Amino acid sequence: MASSIDDTSLSTISLLEGRLLRVEHLLYGNSVPEPTVSATRGLQDLEHRFAKLLQHIRVYGELLKLYKSNPTLFQSPPASQPPPELSTEALRAIVLSAASSYPATASALTAISDTPVPDPAHSAGLAALLPRMKGIEATQLAQAVEIAELRARSEAVVRQWYQHGIMGYSDFVADVEGRIEQVERAVRRSEKARDEI
């Protein structure tokens, strides 16, 4: 009898240790399993590690306090039974408040079931076109690169034409106008000098 109690205690401790090792593994990564020790020492070690875990992570401590104060909170009732803390009037109000959505949901589900499933041949045809579509996409990317290169070259040609053609002609016209003004000034001076004589 004593050996069965010891075996049960040892298996319970090993199960608890396994759970704690899994939690530690999730939190801290790999952990090195400790060599086997006596059941009392193992239980004390487990309690110490669990207390340490509760100190470092406050959420676990809060959950444990909540569980100790309300143990039924963590036990879900069977789906066939209504929650015991709600009265019949509260349950009736919940059901009646959602009653208007039942016909809409039923209609939406009917519409989904009435929607025909596409012919698998169309899907297979689209899947067969996938390599061709990838090739077209690669062609479009290559064309986009070529278009960008042509834009850059066109911009360089237009800039050169503007700088050398238009601006050069503008400089030429400005130079000619400047010479004409100098000649006109010289002519006016000479006419003025002739009139004074």
C-alpha cells in the first residue's frame, strides 16, 4: 500500500515537473533536466521554481489568485445547459435581442448554399495559364525597365537640344542685339558729333 502511494506521488511529481518544464521552455527556451532526486526534495524544488515563476511573471500570480477566489470561472459549463448565474428573464432578453438577426443569417446561409460551385475545368484552365502569366509579368517588368531607360535617354536628348539649340540660339540672338545696340550708339555719337560741327 505504501509503495503504491509512493509511486502515485512520484508520478504526480514527475507530471508536475514535466508541465513546469514545458512552461519554462516556452518562457525561457531550452532547460536542462535535473537528475532524479527524492520525492520530497523534488516537490520542494518544484514549489520553489513555481514560486519563482510567479514572482517574475505577475500575470500568472494574478491568474492564480483569480482561480483561488473563483474556481468555477475556469470551468466552462456544458453547452447544453444555460449559464447558472443568469435568470430566465435575462436569457429570454438575450435571445430576443438577437432574434432579428436569425432570418438574415438564415438568408445569408441559404444564399451561400445556393451559390453554384465553379466548374473545376475553369480553375484548372486558370492554373494552367499561371506559367504564361508569369512569363507575361516578366516581359512587363523588362518593358518597364526599357521604358525607364528610354525616358532617361529622351530626357538627355531634350536637355541637350534645349541647352545647345535653344539656349545657343538665344545667346546668339542676344549677342547680335548687343552688337546692333553698340553700332547704333556709335552711329548716334557720330551723327551728334557731325551735327555739332
